[in-house]
Amino acid sequence: MYETLLEPTPEATERPLTVRTLYPIEPSKDSRWEPFVRKHPRGSVFHSRAWLEALARTYGYEPVGYTTSAPGEPLQNGAVFCRVESRLTGRRLVSLPFSDHCDLLVSAPGDLQVFAEGLERERQMENWRYIEIRPLHATEMANGLGRSSATYSFHQLDLRPDLETLLGNCHRSSTQRKIQRAQREGLAYTEGSDQTFLDDFYRLLVLTRRRHHLPPQPKSWYRNLMESFGRDLKIRLALKDGRPVAGMLTLRYKDTLVYKNGGSDSRFHNLGAMHLLYWESIRDAKNLGLRTFDLGRSDVEQAGLIKFKSRWGAQQMTLTYTRFAMAGESRHIFDQNGRGWKMRMLRQAFGVTPRRLLPMVGNLLYKHAG
């Protein structure tokens, strides 16, 4: 529990100073957390108990939350983090590992200051290397720590227009024609969430990650997501003559469909298989009455991927991740930008790693990379 002394405004100098308290909570166990996230307009799949459970089961990350609401009171605000403890990359507090975005669910400026000062004390007491936040919406936190930042591109598609309008908003010569090409080539679409679908999806994911000189996340991560999300997770496959040639994994939460990962066999790229999967996902989301398709984060250097997402008529935004730390403690070799020299060396090594060994490398490394 952390207390912050808030100074009165000039217009209220006669009022006494107010002491605000920041309480730690366990979001995976606190019965108030999930209803609060579902009600909050910025609550996302990455705040959800299902996501936190999958992180804990796969990587051993302990989730912790903070709020100014006292125990037993309804939650008025909240922030969720994971404790990442690694002998290789150090101890840190991250909101949240492997999550494209995770807003601090705090509205009042005064409350945000309580969070900023309380988290600074948390870093000092626990000797974290740094605290990292990954908000979807710009968040300014004032504290005595130094800061570094990284930027990404983010896309989301407004699903409220009808299907004909959504298709018309897509780039004609690439997106629309690729969907038509997939249909002409007789590609079949199927979806599910059992072990067979997972095996096919993961094979395609490994192929794609190797092309990008990166190992895949452990297969157990996707299995745990399947178990945690149940029917709200779908693995979508495009098949050519019965053979899976592209796959993607989506999560449904509240009124949003979230694209999380995808993979494909490059020998069939010209058939429009991935375009077919995106279009079928949009059709499915419309049938479910969803309002937003979250297309996820892209590195700013991935110009081709950014163009691909923009051509669906999606809105492009900038994500800014911020790390708060003492000087010299804000970076590590698994910097998710992949721009540091150590990460470039790792990418080169991954590029020549035999495909069958890449999952093993992922199992060893990803728990240190959160």
C-alpha cells in the first residue's frame, strides 16, 4: 500500500491536503477485476483474466494490479502489470508482456499522479530494473525516474459499416483482387480450436518466423490461450487442395476481434490465402455484431506489413511504449524493437537455425523476453 500527498489547487488553498492510497491487488483472483475491465471503455483483451492466466501458465509471470479503491470497494480505476524475473535479462515490471497494448485504466489526472508516485516507490523497494507501460492511448506520468521510449504502428478497423462498404474501402488492385483470386483458386476456409488446428497453425507460424529470422513463441503459449479463452479463440485456416497454406489466430473480447498471430507457406502467397483469412474474419465479426477489428502492432520498420494493414481501410495510430528506470537500466538484449546490435546478431543466428530447432529456441528464450 502506497500513500501520496496531493497538493491543493490554487483555487482551493483553504482545503486540507489530501492523502491518496495506492493498493496492490491480484487481478487473477480479485472478483472485482474482470467486471471492471469489461465495463471500462478502455478495457481490452490484454487486461482480461484469460490473458493473464495464459501468461502465468506459460511463462510463470506473476500478475499484479494497483488501484486507489480500497479493499471491498468497487474498482474505480486500475493498472495491471506482470512481474518478470529473469537471471538473464533482470527483474522488471511490465504492462504487459507479449501484449500489443495495455492502457492504464485511470481517468482522473490526480489519480494518475498517485499511480506514478506509487510505482516509483515500488521500483525502489523491489529493485526493479525498470517499469514499462504499453498504452494504446498517450499517457503522461510524472515521476523522478529517467525514461526511454519505443514507437510502433497500430491498426484497427471500424466494423460498423456494412460488408459492401467495408470491401469497397479496401485497396482495389491489391486487397480486393487478392480476395477474388483466392476465391477463383478454390481456396477453402475453415476454423476451429482443437489440437489438429493448433498443429497446422503452428507449422505455418514456424515457417513465417524463420523467414523473419525469429523463433516462434512456445506451442504451449497457444495451447494455454486456447484453454483460457475457449470459444472466444479461433484458429482460421486457408486450404489449397486440402492442405493448410495460411493460418491466423484471433481472440474475441467484448465488441472487438483481435488478430494475434499468423503464418503462411510462402509457396502459395500469390493465391491470396492470407487475404481470404482477413476477409472471412471480418465477415465473422460482422455476423457476431462486433464493432472493431484490432489488427495489432507492427514495427515501424515493417513498411510492407503496415501497407498491407492500411489497405484494408484500417485506421493507423502510433503506439509509444515507455520505460521508467534509473539511468542505464532501461534496455536489454531482447529489446522488442529489434534495432539494437545484439538483437541484429541474434536475428542472423536465428536465420540459419534449422527449422526443427526454432521452437526449442523459443521455449528457452521467450520467458526472458517479456
